[in-house]
Amino acid sequence: MVVNTMSRTVVLGVIGSDAHVVGITILEQALSAAGFDVVNLGVQSSQKEFADAAVEHSAEAVLVSSLYGHAEQDCQGFHEVLEEANVDALTYIGGNLAVGQDDFDQTRATFEELGFDRVFDSETDPEEAIAALERDLNITTTESEQVTVTS
Amino acid sequence: MVVNTMSRTVVLGVIGSDAHVVGITILEQALSAAGFDVVNLGVQSSQKEFADAAVEHSAEAVLVSSLYGHAEQDCQGFHEVLEEANVDALTYIGGNLAVGQDDFDQTRATFEELGFDRVFDSETDPEEAIAALERDLNITTTESEQVTVTS
Amino acid sequence: MIRDERIPSEELRRIDEEIRSGWTTGGAVDFEEAIAYHESLPARKQFADVLESADKPLLQPRAGVPRLDDQIELLEYLHEEGKADLLPTTIDSYTRDNEYGKAEEGLEKARKTGDDTLNGFPAVNHGIEGCRELIEAIDAPIEVRHGTPDARLLAAITFAGGFQSFEGGPISYNIPYTKRHGLEETIEKWQFVDRLAGAYTERGVRINREPFGPLTGTLVPPSIAIAIMIVEGQLAATQGVRSITLGYGQVGNVVQDVAALNALQKLGDEYLPDEVCVTTVFHEWMGGFPPDEARANGVIGLGGMTAAIAKPDKVITKSPQEFQGVPTKEANSAGLRTTRQVIDMAIEQKIDIDGIAEEQDLIERETRCLMDSIFEHGDGDIVRGTLEAFDSGALDVPFAPSDSARGAVLPARDDDGRVRIFEWADLEMDDEIKEIHRARLSQRADTEGRDQSFRMVADDVDAISDGKLIGRPQGDA
Amino acid sequence: MIRDERIPSEELRRIDEEIRSGWTTGGAVDFEEAIAYHESLPARKQFADVLESADKPLLQPRAGVPRLDDQIELLEYLHEEGKADLLPTTIDSYTRDNEYGKAEEGLEKARKTGDDTLNGFPAVNHGIEGCRELIEAIDAPIEVRHGTPDARLLAAITFAGGFQSFEGGPISYNIPYTKRHGLEETIEKWQFVDRLAGAYTERGVRINREPFGPLTGTLVPPSIAIAIMIVEGQLAATQGVRSITLGYGQVGNVVQDVAALNALQKLGDEYLPDEVCVTTVFHEWMGGFPPDEARANGVIGLGGMTAAIAKPDKVITKSPQEFQGVPTKEANSAGLRTTRQVIDMAIEQKIDIDGIAEEQDLIERETRCLMDSIFEHGDGDIVRGTLEAFDSGALDVPFAPSDSARGAVLPARDDDGRVRIFEWADLEMDDEIKEIHRARLSQRADTEGRDQSFRMVADDVDAISDGKLIGRPQGDA
């Protein structure tokens, strides 16, 4: 288990009308175990709920999950909402981001264009996302070297 | 169980290169139980073996089984062989008589033309064949009325 | 605050009239005429009687398409080709959200274009006439399956339309399905549904009610599912329902699944009033399926085998196309026939597995802990108790999207593949039982040479779709 | 009369030379060079080692097509898409009849037209080079499967060609396959095959030998199959074989199948010399399959479940297309993956079923009766004993087409679906055991309200393809 000396807050949730809860439940556990303070908004969270929580908890990262294939639609204008609320946090998105997607590079480009810092597919292990987060937030851990990052 | 007062002999066997033994094994049991004397030639029996056995045992019926789809070929000239041996017995044939057969009436006509007195498909119960045999041999039994004959 | 009390007749009438005014088809409901209609149905369409008198598990698939003619064709196919004993009519999502206007648009579009613009059969829009046409066309009993938090109008119309079985309940159609519906709200609404079913029952038309046992479908510990089934069964019984089918979703461990189905029947009989006829339904694996029809058939085969041993009254089957979503009618029918073959080959065999009694005993003890806690939380009232227990976290469902449940409990499989509780959060449970779970999970951790952690949970969630029961660490980890 | 004695080296050489002159490809065999070739193969292609060191059941399909390139493609597919652990090469019918000339014609036609003019891979015609090309192309061990009464040349060429496992035996490839081959003749010919395998074994190249356990594939009582497996294992051991896989075909009753596989391993270890490594192979149902892929998947699922409980060393899988004959490679691979999913989900579960020990005890007692009778018939010599016992009917196989067996024994299922003996004919068996069978069948007769008769046998033969295990009388009978 990776334990950090300094505690960082991340906001986590499933965007849109999506009710897939298993992924974020496990991600919440993994983030907590890795030493993060996690604000879990749960499923069916709106763009505004993400922004409000990020402001309230001074989050350093906003992690968006979407598994029902309508992520692109649900994330239109999301970064503008964050900007208006003066949220200056990393933004990650992961899950089944497009219906019947064949080409993940294409999907990644789409979501990077929308403003996300990192884009993960549904096969991504929690460890992988956490390792990326630690790198992006310049958190040094004794074990992070062992984790293979493929993003 | 139907028990007859007079004992009649039938010859039973699988013709050609066919090695399907289950059907005639059960038919042998059924015929014995119905009071017939059964000469079971087993699988892979030639036309001549049927004829020889019929002569030797003075058989009143010759029952031919075929399940591998080559019955028509295996039975070409069969009735001529029986005639040459002076066999004057009923001849029945049953089983999967044609490869990929859809129309059993067609198949029945083919084998009746070859000289068989009755033609049965592979779904025929032993009882049905025996009931037909009893009728054709004018055997009166107390129970034969109960058996439905659809041939 | 609402309590577990029967809705008075005048209140029933008042709500009924209010509800039926919610959509045009509601006006056609005439209770007396509906009773006469049900009485006119032949014995083989009387759901409760057919289910309760069966001498082996009856099979039922899932199926719903928007157009009436298509639904008739689909159910006829599943009945004739799939040899389903009982048939379903799955309702579309708009109806589940009480958006009858949107359902109407979808239905009209479906009628015009022939496309399936809805993901189910909008029974409210089809109205009583449409429902009855379906009931009359199909030579078997049909159940309404949906996932609707407020199913009052759906119940009013489908009951009057001739359906005699109705899935769902205030917890089981809330917690796993929606985020923001309050539990008190859904209990109140389902009290009406049950009361309406009770009104038919009083007149001799026993409407079968079936709480949805699999809940979130993801490694739900049997005792949690059974406690919720008992609560929903009790709520229905209070309102006069007399035919109740308690549900359970396969977890994949044969001993635990058989033990759970035994416990479900035993505790159901024990907790519910004597005048209720309690039956059970076993759902084939509701978690993620392998993305491969051949492997999916293996999952279905294990489900059939479990059903043959446990002998529930009903089995809801899966199809080999489960991974990709709604199956073709051929695949749906294949799932039925594969299940049937396994059950028919195995059910006459005496298969008594060691350890079922012990596992059943553990499940019963756990369930009693939860039930005791619910009664305590409610000072003897099961409605108040359920609300308070969910509120305090003493009752919880893993992976619940709903705000009404903590969703803080986390399950993991033990070394034998049985579902145990890894994270208890505030779930009410005897320490002795918690110790048993801890010991079993510790045994698994030893086998795998790793600590007990959420990684086990994560690995277990994906295990069956990856081809195993237990999410063991991979060689390259 | 031949006896169970090792063929002397000079005799081995003499027969070997004579046999190899039977077809042009025989000349290329060079024993020393072949030993070196086997030694050069990587560990993952060493059949006996891979099989004996596996920690769970390995899966193997059936497959054989005439052309080498097609056979490579087929086995690659089954290895990669079906995830088969071990691969087969099924030999064509002409080769089984030693008609190498006709096989050559068929092969040439297949090469010209691309059609599968033969029903298997004519390994003799492909010769050592062809065989080795196949061995090298496939990254897994490969077994030769055939059904050849006189398999001497086939063995000489496939052993030298790099195959390290060879199915069959003098009884198991005679009694179920042909009518007129004498048993003495096939024993003599298989003594050579085993002696040749023993010669490789002596030099460190352990050729695995696998007697064909399912025999006639039709309700064979376990003890009869096991006795024949022990006899063939002993004959092979005498000739120097040290890796022997005893086979058993599923009868469909889980308790009896698990008990039989346990007994097979136990009695194999007991009867065969210590220096032999005995493993077991379980054949998924070899009787008639339902004419419906969905139902066939149910049969396969039950087979996988049985394998998960009994844990044999190897499982030979069936495909959902079994009914129609040779499956497509996709269906063959689907059968593998369905079996794999069931085994992988169930094998880590502790599933101890009551009554397995008792059934195993019964099977062992029956088998010992048969073995005692064989030894008595032969005055201690197992070859003479086998010949005399088949001759007297003390040893028999139900539904045997061969003139070498009486085929007078008739099996039927009891009320639990276990295969019992209805007609003993002259089979040697303790009266006490006969009484047990009689009582079990009488119980079934009572349940069904009919007399014990051949009708049960007939009904049982068709039961699984009709969707049930036990052939109960139909309602309309």
C-alpha cells in the first residue's frame, strides 16, 4: 500500500445519467489506500456538481467516469464550467467513452480536445491512474516506480 | 409382454459396412420378448449372410437395419439374392435409409420398389415393427390391438 | 412518517383515481370488470397457480419490445422455440421514469418505422386493451418486469390488463436503479402497488409479486439480499398480497448459492405471515459476462446446474449474448434451452454437497442479525426500521448507486469463491460472524500471498467475465 | 497362444522391418535419429511431462483433416482460439483399415481439389517429414487418435515423426470399431505398438499411451470400462510403456462419473506396476447428442462440471455440433471454451457430494470381480485371461459390434440415473452386487410403474439426445 505524507484531495464521480457505480467505488478505495482524500460524488453527477465540489474541497484533480457510451455529449462544455468556477485542477476521464469504439487513439484525441489532461480506457487498472496522478502532482512515493504506466 | 403360442423365426442384421449395433440389439430384445426366435447376424452383414441364415433357419421374416445412409446401395439386388436362395420371407427395412432425407414417402417408395414389404424410419419404436410383423404373419395376440400401427 | 400499515380502502380508491388520471389510458380501468376478466382466463394463464403447483423449476427469460405485434411474436417464439414456461414483458425506460409522453413518441415512431425506438414494452401506453391482446395471444402466464420506482400507474393498467405477476419493490427497484429517489417515497408508492395487488387477491385473483433479488447484481452477500427480500415480502403481505416470489441472484459458488436459496425459502416462510404462499426465483449470474458466447454458455451451464441442485420454483435465464446487451430472440431461446438441458439431466440426480447446511446456517444467522437490527431501528415497525437502518448504515447494499444506501459495504470472495464481506462499514453484524468472514478472507489472502484489500474486490468484480470465479492475482502482477 | 510377455528385441526388430516395408514412407524410419529428434523437442512439446505435471485438467479436442497445411491451420486455431492445452491428430478411415493406397488417392485428390476427401489425417502417407512439420508448427503436444485394429505402421511412422502420445489398444480399438478382427490378433499387433513405445521409453523418450475408455460410448457400466483399461494398461506396461493415460467416458450421473474417475485412478495405480505413471482422461458424453446446439451446450456444461469435481488429468471435449458429425473449427473451439469456463469457475470450489465413496466402493468391487475372473480364466496370464473371459462371456461390453465380444450384457439407468446392469448374461459378478443392481433397477421400475425391460434400455439410449438423463416413459405411452 502506498502511503503519502501529504494529503491531496481529488473529486470523483460518474457524469451524466450514467448509474455505473462499481468502477468509482473501487477507484475510491484505491485512491484512499494511496493516501488521497477522496470526495466521491457518486453516479449521475452533473458538471456543476463536479465544479462545486472541486471548489469546496480545493481539489487538485477531478476524475470523471463514464461507462454508458455518452461521455462526449455529457462532457461538452465541462471545462468551461470548471473555468467559470475558477477550478484549476487536473482533469482525467476514463471508462467506455464511445459506443462501439474501435480506435482508442481517436477517442483519446476527442477528449483531450475537450480539455482533459489524461484519458483512460475501461481496461485501465486503478493503480495505473493513480501512478499517473502521482506523477502529474509530483508526488514521490517509494513504490510508484514499480507501477507500469502505459498512458 | 406379448407371448405367442407358436414360435416364428426372424433373421435380423445390419447390412453393408454399417457398424451401428444399438438399434438391432434393442430390436432383438423386443422380438424375443414378443415370442419370436431371433437369429441376429449383427453388424456388417452381407446380402448372402442374410440369405444363408434365412434358409438355414427357415425364417419367416428378414429384418434389415441400416443407419449410415448407404442402404439403397447396400440393398441393390438383395431380393434377387433371396430369390435365388429360394427364400420366401417377409422383408422389412428400417433406419436412416437416405443421407439428408427430407421426404420419407420418397424413401419408402424407393425401398418398396427394391422389394421390401415394409419400410420404417429411424423414429419407429420396436413395438410398431413387431405389431406390423404380427399382422403380416397373421399372429393373433391379446395385446396387439393396443399397439398403434402407423406404417 | 409512514409505517407498515395497510392502506385503508377509501385511501386506496383516492390514490387510484389520482394515479389513473396521469395518462389517458388510466381512465379505462374498471376494477369489477377487471376481476371478471381475470376470472375468465384459463387455468394455464393463472400465474400464481401455475408457479406454485409446478413440480420442477419453471424457466422464464427477459424480453420486451415496443410494438404489441412484435411483443406477441417475440413471446410466442420464446414459448415455442425456447420452451419458456413463464413469459416476461419488460417495460421501457421512459415508462420507468413515468415519462409516458416520451414513451408515446417512441411507440409511434416504432409503429411508423418498425425500429425498436424503446428498450421495452410501454404497457401504460398500450393500455388495457393492448395488454389484454398480449395476454390472450400467449398461451402461458406473463409477468411485468421493469425497474420503476413509482410503478403505480403501470400496476393499475397491467393488473386490469390481465397480467398476474409484477416484479419489483420499494428497495429492490430503488437502490440498484436510481440515485435520488428517497426510500420513504418509494416505500409509499409500492405500498399502493401491493395494496392494489391485495385488492385483486381479496377478490380471488391472486396477483403474484416478485421482489427483485439480485439488487445491484454485483457480489451481493446472500444475507443482505435475503433481508431485503423479507422486508419487501412483509410490506407486500401487509397490503394483502398472498403470492410472493422471493428472488436471489447467483453468485457462482454452488454451495453458497444452494444454501442461500434454501435459507431464502426457509426464512421467507418463517418471517412472512402463514397465509402467504412463498416461492423462490433464482436469477442466473447477473454480473459481467464473458465477451464470448461459448464462455457465456459455460456461465449459463453453471447456473443451470445450481438450479438443478437447489430446485427453486423459477429460474430467470441469461443468454449467450449477455455481454453485448439485449439478445436476439434466437440467443434468448438458446439460453433457455441450454439451462433446460442441464436442469433436466441433473435434477433427478441426488446431489447432496457437504457444507450446504453450515453455509445455510451462517446465512440465516447473518440475516437474523440484519432483521433484528431493522426491527430494533423501527421499534417493531418494519418500514420505519428499514428507513432508519439504511440511514444509519446498519443495512446497506454494496455498489448501490442510490443516495438512500451508503454503498459502503464491500464484498470479496473467499478462497472457495463464496462471497464474504471485506469492508463492513456500519453494517449491523455479530462480531463472531465478522470474525468468520475475516478468517475466510485471510485464508484467501494467504493463498494468494497478498494482503486483503480492495484489489480483491476489483479483481472479483471482473473475474467471471475474465473466465474465472475468483479474481486471483495474475502471474505477471 | 500368445501370452502377456515382452516381445524380445530381435523379434521387435524383425516385425518392425516387415511392417515398415508395407508402405513407401516406412523406409525412412531410423530409430536412433528419431530418438535424437524427440530429444531436440522443447519441454512444452513433451507430451507425458506436460500432462503429468499439470495442476488442473488439460483440455483436448478431436480434429483431423487430410492435408498437412490444413491440419496445421486447424490445430493452430484450436490452440489459439480454443485454448486447447493438448492437440489431437485424428487419422482417416482408410488408414484405420490399413488401406494406405486408398488413403494416398484421397490425399492426392484433397491436394488437387482442396476438398476433404478423407475423414482424417493420413499420417502414414504424410510420412515422417509430414508429421514432423506438423509437430514443429504447433506449440503444444499432439496425440495420434485413430481407431485402428492394426496400428503398427502408423505407430512406427508417427513415433519417428515426433508424436509422443498414441491412443487405442487391442480391446478398445477392436470391440467398439470392427466386427471381425479377432481379439488375439489385435492383442498381438498392439503388443508390437506398445513394445515400440517401450523401446523409445527405454531411451528416455516416454511415449504416452492412452487406451480408449469410452468403448462403445453407449451406457457402458464403469466397472467394465475400468477393467478393460487396466488390462490394456497392463499389456502396455509389460512392453515397457511408462506413461499411461486410462480413459473413461461420461455417463452423465455426476456421482457415478466422479466415483468412476476416482476408481480408475486408484485401481490403475494399484494394478499397474509402480514404475508406470498413471493418469486419467475424461471424455465428455460420447452417446447421442441433442440435435440443437443450445441443448448440446447443456450436455457439455454438465461434462465440464463433472470434470471440475473429479479433476481428471485430461478432458476430451465435445462441440455443440456433435449431433451433425464433424464440427467446424469454430464449434470445436466453442466446445473447448464452454468447458474451460465451467471448469475454471467450479474447480476452486470444494464440492464434496455425498455417496461418491459408496459408489466408488461398488465400482471397485465390481472391477475386482472382473479382474479376478480374467486372471482365473488365464491361469494368471492377463492376455490368455482376457481372451478366455471374452470367449466365455465372463467379460463383455454392451452394444459391441465385434464378434469377439458377446455384446449380451445390457445396461439401464437406475432411478438416480446411474448406469446399472439390467441383463448380466454371463458376465462374472458376485451375486451380492447383482442384487444391488437389481434392487436399484427395481426402484426405478416402481417409480415409473412399469416392469424392468429392454424398453428402459431403449429409452435410456435416446434420453440425453431427447433432453433428459433417464429414459422415463412418456406421458402418452
